Amino acid sequence: MTKTLLVDNGANTIKVGHIQLRAPKIVPNVIVRGRTDRRYFIADQLDQCTDFSSLYYRLPFEKGYLTNWGAERTIWDRVFNHVVKADPSDTQLVVTEPFFNLPAIQEAYDQILFEEYGFQACYRTTAPQLCVFNEWSALFKDESDRLPDACVVVDSGYSFTHIAPFAHQRPIAKGIRRVNVGGKLLTNQLKETVSFRHYDMMEETYIINNVKETCCFVSQDALVDLATSRLPPDGNPILQEYVLPDFTNTTRGHIRQNEPLQPDQQVLVMNNERFMIPEILMHPSDIGMEQAGISETIVQSVQACDPEYHGLMYANILLVGGNANMPGYKDRIEQDLRQLVPTCFDIRIATPADATVAGWMGGQRMMQRMSKSELQQRFVTRNEYLEHGSDICRRKFA
């Protein structure tokens, strides 16, 4: 019996698992070298690390594109052999790639998966394409298992934010937009800000990323919150004290509540950084990028599509990707869209329970919903690839 393996191959994490699982396993898509023990940690081995200070990262992705195939093959070897224990000879693979992927990189995907790993069949697609098949009941206010005729998927991940409109589960190419802001840029910007104002944290990517995920939120009114952040500490609800880990007694930091500060503890004071760093998602021009923010780009994406779809698209917006888990993200986009979109259109926005794994969960539902003949039209078998090469992949995956 042929097994189906889903791999949402993100630039930061890989969401992987067989379709019969309830949820995927999430492993870092990175090779890390520790500073103290000089040991290399591959993918899920990062959990074994005890000192996360000044880690050296080796990333397969550069600016959102898979360029370091040596590192990626090492990570995939670890994932396929230890994390999920897949046998490629009797497994069909669903793997994701970014929008606007270069043809040379796509050919490398096909060559490595079919020739080096020997998967029985493969379907290469994008994460937003899989998200279309996700759970939409949050929008429809009922328990029906239907899919919208037209929708917009906003995927804000590690490298980019992609806005992709869909009609009848097919992407509308002329409406796809990219905002060159993702989680990596936010983390780097927070590193620079903290290093300028407090401690030198330019080498502490892991720690600052945890600070961002713990403390940051998307403001509903940045000017009002800026005024609040200037108040004295006693009357400033925005100010937080983040206790940094020492990697001797603690390996992860936390927000200081009312407990007394220990003599050996270092505190990072987070004030307007908490909301001004995520504000870059809404206004990239704040750091000199000549691009519109997410809300404006959604409008541009919808306007590029045929007018008969506009109402459906504004009423079916799905927010996915790691940044969608940030507090206030959905409310801010809804608030901004209401100011930009004509009042004759309803605006409905949904966010999955865990926006990070939305692509994998959508792929699972796609495999369950589609008939065998529909799936055959999407998958390329290994025999077809060996006979026709990447040409057949270009035709089917397009």
C-alpha cells in the first residue's frame, strides 16, 4: 500500500508527517553549531542543545529560496530516516515550495526527490495552495465542510509575506503579491534595536527570536501606544521585563512578574519595541522599504482579479504563517481593511488554531477530499519522471 508523506518545507521549520497523523511534527530547517561543545545539531537534534548563546546557523534557504542543497539534503536525511522513518520506494510525497520559485531550483527539487531519494510519486506545490483546503467553518459560522469559491490566503512566514488570491481552488497568477517582510527580518530588526539600546545581542539570534515570540504584539493604534510607552514605569502597561536565560539554571527566558530579581539575573526591558517591530509588517516604509504593508497589498491583490470575485475574496481571507500567531495581527488587518475597502463589501477573516501548521493540515484535507483520479492528475510518478524528465513536472505542477 502506498503511503503519503506531507512535507511543508518552510525556510524556518519543516512540518512533516504521514497523512493519517492528527498533526505534523515540527522540526527546525537548520544545522546549528554550539559555541561551547562545538557540536552540530541537525533539525530535531536542536532539542538536545543546552547552551543557545551565540549559535552558528547554517540555513538551506537564502532570501526565501532553497540555495544550499548540501545542507538541505543533510536535514532531509535526518527527517526521512529518524523523524518520520519514511521508505521512499513505497511513499508518495507532497512537498511545498515558495511562490515565484526559480526553474533551476524546481528542477533540483525534482531531481533530488526522484533520483536520489527515489520517491514513488511526488506533488510539488505551495503552502497557500494547500491552505485553501483547510477548515473554513470559522468564516461560514456552521459545521459544513465546504470550500469557498474564491478566497485570499495571506501567508506571512520566515522570509516573505505572500498574498495569493484563489478561484475554485486555483491560484490567480496576476493577483499574487509579495511583501519582503517576514519573521527573519523582524528578528534581525529587534536584534539591532536591542543592541543599540540595551545589550549587544547581535549574535544571539535564538534568544532574540524567543523574545520576539514572547513579548511582541501588533498594535491597533501605534501612535496611541507610543504615547503610552512614554509614561513612567508605574503607569506604563506596555513595559515588560524579560529575564534572559543564563543557560546554567535556565535555558529559556521569561517575563518577570512580581518575583524578586536575583543577583545573577539579567533583565531586558521591552517597551515600544514590543509593537514597533511588528509594525514593519503593516508599514515597511518605516525602515526604508519602498513597499506597501500587508493590508494595502491585500487590496492590490484583490483589485488585480476579475471584479466578480472581489466580494467573495474580501469575505474569505485566511491568515496563515508563523507571524499570524502574533497577538493583534488579525484584528489590525481587519481594522485597516475596513478603512481601505468599499463599505458594500463584507470583510471576514479567519486564522487557524495554529497558523504555523495550516499548510500541512490543508494538504491532509486535500488528500482526503480528492478522488483517486483527481490525485493522479496532480502527482508525477517516478516512472513518468524517468521517461519525460522535469518537463512533465512543469506541466502537471503548473
